[in-house]
Amino acid sequence: MGPNTVLSHSTLPYDRFPALVEEATTTLGVRSPRSWQITVDRLTGSLVIRVVVTGPGGTASLEANGQGKVVRRAPAR
């Protein structure tokens, strides 16, 4: 993939986004989540979907692959 490669929105697993947000807001130890954010990038060649959650319990995140399968979790700190 070259530096001019465009990420096609049609390849994103939008149907998995609600479940990823639900998992991030309920299983990573952030008490009473106040906000969440989804980012998608392909900086290293593979599509990465990242959900970051913040609240009084700290900040936590999870990463999923291009099919929406969770591959990494970072619990609240």
C-alpha cells in the first residue's frame, strides 16, 4: 500500500460498530462511560478499528480487525 492509498468506506464493517461500542463501554472497566470514539485507520496496511471509551474510571480501548473481530483490549487505567 502506498502513501496515496484511499480507505474505502464501503469496506468498513459498519454492522459491527454498535457491538464494538457496547463491548468497550461495558467490559473494559470504565465506570459510567461519558464518551466514546471510533477511529479507523490503515496505517500499517491492515485495517484497524479502534474504540476509545472515557469516564470516571479512566480511559480504555479495544482494537478490531477489518472484519470487526476484537484483537486487542486495553482496560481502564
